[in-house]
Amino acid sequence: MGEVLEINGPIVTIRQSGIRNGDQVKIGRLGLVGEVIHIREKDALVQVYESTESLRPGEQVVGLDYPLSVELGPGLLGQIFDGIQRPLNKIMALSGEHIARGLEVSALDRDRSWHFVADNNLVVGSELRGGQILGTVEETETIQHRILVPPDSHGIVIEHAPEGDYKINETIVRIRTDSGSVEDLKMYHRWPVRMPRPYQSRANSNVPLITGQRILDTFFPFLKGGKAAVPGPFGAGKTMLQQQIARWANADIVLYVGCGERGNEIVDILQSFPELKDPYSGRSLMERTFLVANTSNMPVVAREASIYVGVTMAEYYRDQGYDVVMVADSTSRWAEALREVAGRLGQMPVEEGYPAYLASRLAAFYERAGSVNTLAGNSGSVSLIGAVSPPGGDFSEPVTSHTKEIIRTFWALSKPLADARHYPAISWLESFTAYADRAAEWWSEQVGKQWYVRRQQALSLLAEADELERIVNLVGPEALSSNQRWVLESAGLIKEAVLQQSALDPIDSYCSPQKQFQLLDLMLQFHDGGVELIKLGMPVEPLIELPFGGELRRLKSMVPSDDLKELARYSEKIREAFDGLRVEYSNGQETKS
Amino acid sequence: MSELEFRRVSSIHGALMFLKAVDGIALGDRVVIRDRDNNRRNGQVIRSSKEVVMVQVFEGTDNLDLENTWVRFLDEPFELSLSPGMLGRNFNGIGEPRDDRPPLISNLRRNVNGSPVNPAARAYPREFIQTGISAIDGLNSLVRGQKLPVFSGSGLPHNRLAAQIVRQARLPGDASNFVIVFAAMGVSYSDARFFEQEFESSGVLRNVVMFMNLANDPPMERLLLPRTALTAAEYLAYELDHHVLVVITDMTNYAEALREIATEKGDVPSRKGYPGYLYSDLAEIYERAGRLRDRHGSITMIPILSMPSDDITHPIPDLTGYITEGQIVLSRELNNKSVYPPINVPPSLSRLMKDGIGKDFTREDHPRVASQLYASYTRALESRNLASIIGAEELSERDHHYLEFAERFEADFVRQGEHEERNIIETLNLAWELLSLLPPNTLSRVSEEDLHKYHSWDGSG
Ligand SMILES: Nc1ncnc2c1ncn2[C@@H]1O[C@H](COP(=O)(O)OP(=O)(O)O)[C@@H](O)[C@H]1O
Ligand SMILES: [Mg+2]
């Protein structure tokens, strides 16, 4: 069908006839898989997902006649795939510890049987539309997999299989299509990854995605179906934060995409998740999780593909009516893969070597997030959370700055905070969210009427303290009033007792919304108590010397999310202490006068 | 091996050579070049088409001409011969002996580029290595299979630190020693000699394989050297079951060679002229550290790199930090204060520490103590900064406690002898001694029990 003309890293020029742009090809005696990305006259440029080492000019190329697409059906959950959806465990069985080239492995297990229960509406003679639910199988104990009609199929049911055990290659429904031909539907179908899956309409969700992380949920809340970015220099905590979200988010399905990052971080998940319990279902976390891993030492072109492979699988579970979270670590590596290919194609670089279409590609990717009404009439969502790795930690570089324009929640990680081991090192000054007002409704109904007010109060306290610190650093603490010194104290308390949250603390790793609110409320109660006394004229020193500091800061790791009585007791204790102080102080004042 | 020799060099520039009318040459193949004086050079095919083949020449193209240059394509990639006999030997970047002894002969030969490890085949590294250095063991612990670079600068004692780690590193309660793979690129003769003498005097020379390309050796060979060295390391770890410690110095010289060849090829530059693929290229090297599920051995990697102008945001340390599992950063300021090892604690990090310390590996309080030291030291640096602005007299009592803590932390905890080996318990006890300079209500990262058990506060500091 064609032959290799030139090999330039991952880009191979072929002489071809009749190949379409976007088609998959198999190259040479090794059968390397690639994708046509450019056609000019008789030649085509192919980006190859595997190393092209040892490939020669003159080797044969076979077109596969379909674009890069993924298999969608039961058996995805719990798996780990490479950037083009090959299961890494199967690859290991075939080629050992190192990934061989040219392996052909399908994503879904052909030999496994699933117990299929047909949907009640599935009867001979009924009409089937794309995206409709044919029936269900139990994919894991927590997840009912809804078998969908491929989005582009449509017809009348001629026959269907009864409830029973089937392999995914067996036909379960036969339809007559509009054109009169017969189409066999199976429990899986394929979908091209670069094309967003269709839905009925966009929906407006106001439900926050709870991650159990205070600085996220309380201060910079995020909604189901939203898009967020986590930028930060190396070592600031992007990966830990994304892993925390993958662990604790109140989503139905979590997809972790390791894009050009460390192999050991993937192993960390593979080893720890099966042992961890989903706080909502009580079952192993792995039952709702799956991974795409194209680590930094794996070929760069597959890295570019991995993001689309991931988001297409996420959309597929959304279409079943689930809330899906996809975290991608790191979108910068994806952008770099894009840059590398663009560079080899000789496309004009515009900023730091990136091609002009970087911004539009990023936007198109994040556009695949959202809450939707599915073709089957359910609601589902895809939330996208991408890490960004700016060179030198410089947020003005192209990937960070373009991403910032696109997303609605920006969780900015700061190096000074990470250096002080203030984790999560999320800057309360640089971060933002556009979802706070919408999340407020849920919080005030479900958790506490005062949520919005308390959150605002804490944020302004933190901002004021930052300003005061600048003053102290210019002229020393003596220049501050008692009230200002108290603000500094309270801000310090909030940072340590509320914002800091160690992922490694068995009790504090996950913090329920109730606990989040009560902890914050308690610290602000402490602050307010002091403010009131200072207003009466009391000096700040005795307040600073109050013996609560250590205890309040340790509460988060003492009080478990499912038993908050201790917090109420503390609230009482603080009230008494301030009452005592007030009485003491006004008595003292009286005797003086 | 092909016997065909071509004399079809069509152009030459820098380290690149172009040949015409030699169709069907495989990418990555090894090339042997013979010049007019019959001297041999080594090259590798880095681009291949029907019309023209691009070869990078590791020894450079000086004195080559188009007429009298013969090129032989070996029809195979760069491979390294592997045998237990490589221990105690010294090779160059392409695996040829530098030590006047015969080349290694073995049936076992491996492509030095390796192939990517399947992430599903890895085992998570978690066994604590005691280096005997408090600032590392206590605050940035190293574990077996980790890649933990040293970010240094010219004139800083990174070599002495690396040598001390090599001398002292062991698993507490485990007698087996590391086998060392030492890879040097662009270092001076005296630096290389320093390491050789170190290995000799500590009696480990028989357990070391050296790969060296000194400052006056051909720079392009550095592109291959770490790959060659890691191929040896993988063999020692996964086939001979050794725990291997790989010391690579200086990665900056490697990256510069890469930039040079990239510029000659006309690759699109990203930052500071380095090619966009520097990240992936470095990752191919660093990610070869680790552990595998079904293998006994391990590869622990300590790459050393000097930060150009002490700038940690420079692409080389920056991309390295994005790939490695932490970094040990050296500080010129501490070095000027005669603190050895001058480890700059706040920007240093060990990402794998969290799973390799605590009850099962070191001591139960270790994670909290480390976190507390970090918090207190960065707080103390603020006090020091404030003192420099408004004068120490103006400081509060709390700030005075912190000032003293900062001094003692640097002088007693970070500083230690080049031959001083502190075990982890000594390190942790020392940490508590310092934390006892601070009032208990400032120590919120440790638990109440820790305070009862280890903290002795007499109310004044
Ligand atoms: N929330 C957290 N709790 C505890 N430790 C954290 C937290 N976030 C980050 N860390 C620490 O910081 C290190 C680096 O974090 P990581 O997520 O790997 O950074 P990045 O991905 O930004 O390079 C981790 O290994 C861990 O020790
Ligand atoms: Mg990371």
C-alpha cells in the first residue's frame, strides 16, 4: 500500500495512495502503529506511537482505513492502558518488563463473559436510537455498566439475546437500519478519539465536586462537569493533589491519566488504590477507577494521543449517566508532544516553540468537560482537571497562560508554600474559581447557612494578613495595632488549622464537608472572640498567650469526619474562655478606675 | 556486520555528516568512519531517507573531508557487551576500555537505548537507605530505587558529598553493599581522579564500573554515555541481582552536548536554545532507575548537575526536577559559612520519603519531625530576615528563639564531618534537641505524644 521514504524521529514520511488524513497505519516489519497527520500529493506524514529505531526507508506501510479509536464496553474499570488504549498488563504478559514494539492487543478482554440483563424497553419491533441503553452488566460491584447503542446507529430491533452470559464479541441485538441493512450490536463499540461523543444537550449543574480537601472545597470550589487546572513548579504538589482528588472525589468514575510523568506514580496508585476504601460506597477504590499511563520514558506521540483516549472513555461513562472525573497529569507534557511534532513538520513556532494552534487545541480539549443530558435521557458529567507544569514555575508561559483563559477553576501551587511544607501548597492569592456562587447554594442547604459568609471572611482575613506581613517586613511588628496583630495571629491559625491538610494523615487525608465547615467556623469564632475583646480595649498579648494554639491546630487530625462532637465541645470551650477573659478584663478595668 | 564501505559523504558540518545514495539504512544504526589517516571514528544514524542519511559523529568531524572518508554501516544499533567481568573496569561512552585492558567479550549484548519499562512491571521503591547524613536521612530520605539528583554549582562540594554518600550508603541492618556504576561526562581529570581515589581508599573499587568522558574527550560521546552506563547498571541489577548505585556527573554537560547537536540539526529550540525534547530525552535516562516487581536488584540514581549561574529555574535543573523523585540542592551561602554539606533545606525534597520512613523503616515520629523541622526552619528564616531589616534588638522573644534555632540547625544538624556517619536514630534525637529550643505551642506538626516523649522545654529555651 505504501513505503517508507524518510524517518525523522517519530515522524515518518511515506509514499502512499488512497490514504485518508487521520487514518491509522502499520509500518514495516515490526508493525509500528502510526497516524497520518498530513498529506501532500503522493506523500503522507505519519506520526508514530512507538519508537522508530531500526526502521528503514523502503519498508512497507499498510493503511488500516480507520482513525485512532477506542473500544468502549465493560471491562475498562480497574485497568491500566497505555496512550493508545493497549492494556499494560497484557503487554507485560506478552513482552515482559519492557514494552516491545508492534504488539497487537485489544483493550477489552475477548474471553471474559458478562452477565447481560436486557433493558425492559428492548423488544422486537421497537426503535433503537444512538446512545440508548440496551441493558446492563455488573462491571464491578459498585458500577452497573449500561450497554449503549453506538451513537451513530439507528434502526428497528429484529431480534435480541435473552438475559445471560455473553462475551463482548457476541451479538446481543440485531437491528434493521434505515437503509434496510442488518446491523449486529455487541456489548462494545468503537469511537474515534478526536471526535467528541454526542449528547442531547448541555445541562447546568450546581453540584460541587467534593474532594475532601478544604482548600479546594471550601475556598475554591469546583462543580461537577467543570474544568480546572493545577499549575505549579516541580515538587509543589500537583500529582499529590490530583491523586487526592482521584481518591476522595464524590464521583462515580475516576480516570487518572498519567501523561508524560513518572512510572512510580502510576505504581503508587496501582498499589494503594485497591487497598483504599471509597468513602461513599465503602468498596475498594479500584472498582471505580481506571488509568491511562504514558509515562515520560514512553514514546512521545502516544502521549499526545493519551489525553484524547482518556477523555473519550470518560465521555463514554458520562453517556451511561455517570459523573466522571478525569485528572490529567500533566497537560504540559501533552502540549510538548504537540510542539515536538509541529517542530518536525516544520510548522512555524509562535511562542517558545509552540505552534499557533496550541490555544485552540487546549480549548477544544477542555470543551469536552461538562454536564449533559445524555442521548439516553439521563444526566451525566465529565469533570476535567489538568495539571500544568510551567518551565521554571513561570505562569506566564504559553501553556499556563492559555489554560488559565479556558478553565474556570485555577488551583495555583506555590513554591514558597511547598518549601515551608505548607501542603497542599495552594496559594490563596493566585487561585480563583468561577463556581463559588453556584456552589454556595449546595453548601448552605446541605452544610451550613453561614458557609458563604464564613468563606468570605476567611479569605479577606488571609488577604489582609498578607498585606500586614509586607508592612512588618518593612518596618517591623511594632508598627501594627493590636487589632492588626490579632489578624496576623488568626490568619496563622487558619493556615495551619484549616488550609494545611496532609495527604498522609490517616484522619485528615479526607475531610467531610461538615467537618470542613465546622473547623473553619471554630477558628473564626476564636478570631471573632479576640476582636471583640480588643474592641473593649484589651491588649493583644494575653490573647496570643491563650493556651489553645496547639490544640486547635491539631484538631483536624484528632477529630474524624464521622464524629464531630469534639468540635462542638471545643466551640463551647472557646466561648467559656473568652467569657472568662472578658469578665476578668472588665473587673480589672473597674478596680483601676 | 556489513563489509560494505561507502565513500559517499556529501557534506559535513559540526558533528554531522550527510551521505547520499545509500538507501535502506536503519535509524539508530551504528556507523564506523575511517579517515584519510585510517583513524576510526564512531557515528550513529539519526535521520534516514531514500536520498540522504544523516550521521552524528561522536568524535566530531574535524579533519574529515568528502574525498577520503569511508563509512561503514554496521547494520546494528549501539550495543554494550555485558559480563560480570565489567566490575572494576573503566570504559568510555561507547563502552570501549579506557584501562589498557582488553575489551569485554561476551555473547550478551544489549542495545544501550534500552526500551521503556512497562509501568505495570515496576515495584514501588520504599526501603530506606541510611546515608549517615542528617540533612538527607532526616529530611530528604533516599530509598532504594529512587532517582535523587544533587543540584549544585561550580565550586560547591558536590563531589565530596556524592563520595560520602557512596561510602556510607547502606540499608540499616543489612550488610550487603551497593555495586557502583560511575558515569562521568565532561568532568576534569582531577575530579575523575578524586572519585577513583575515593573508590580505591574505601576498598570498593572491585565493585565499581566506570564510564568516563573527560572534559577534553569528544563531547558528542556524552550523548551515549549515560545510556551505556545504565545498560550496565540494568544488567548488574536485574540479572546479577545487585543493588546498584549509579552516580552520574555532570548532567549539565550532557544537556549541552544535546543542545549542540540539536542546533546543528536545526531543531526548533524552546528555552535557552535547548530543544523541546530535552524533557523526554532526560526522562529516558532518569526513568531507568527503579525497581521491578520480579527482580531482586534495584537501581538507585544520584545524578549531579551544576546549575548554570546557580539558577534553579534554568532548563536543566528545572526539567530534571520535573522528572526525578526530588532533589538535594546545595547552597553557596551555607558553603560560604563553611557548612559542609551545604544542603539548602527548603528547596530540597525527597518525593519517595513518605513511603520509606516511619514506624516500619526508621522511627515512628520521623515523618512529623521532618515536617516540623521544615516548618520551624522556614519560620526561623523569616525571623532572620526580619532581624536584618529592623535589627535583632527589636525582635520579639519568639523571634529570638527562632534565631537561635536557625543558627543551631545549620551548625549542628546540617553541618557534619565528611567522615561522620550519624545513624537515623542519632539524627532524629539531634532533631529533637533542636526542636527543644522552641516552645511546645509553636510545634503543631508533631503530636502531643511526640512532645511528651521527646521534647524537653525548660520554659526559656
Ligand atoms: N497534600 C500533601 N500532603 C502531604 N505531602 C504533600 C502534599 N502535597 C505534596 N506533598 C509532598 O510534596 C511532594 C511533591 O509533590 P508532587 O505532587 O509529587 O509534586 P509535583 O507533582 O508538583 O511535582 C510529595 O512527594 C509529598 O512529599
Ligand atoms: Mg507531578
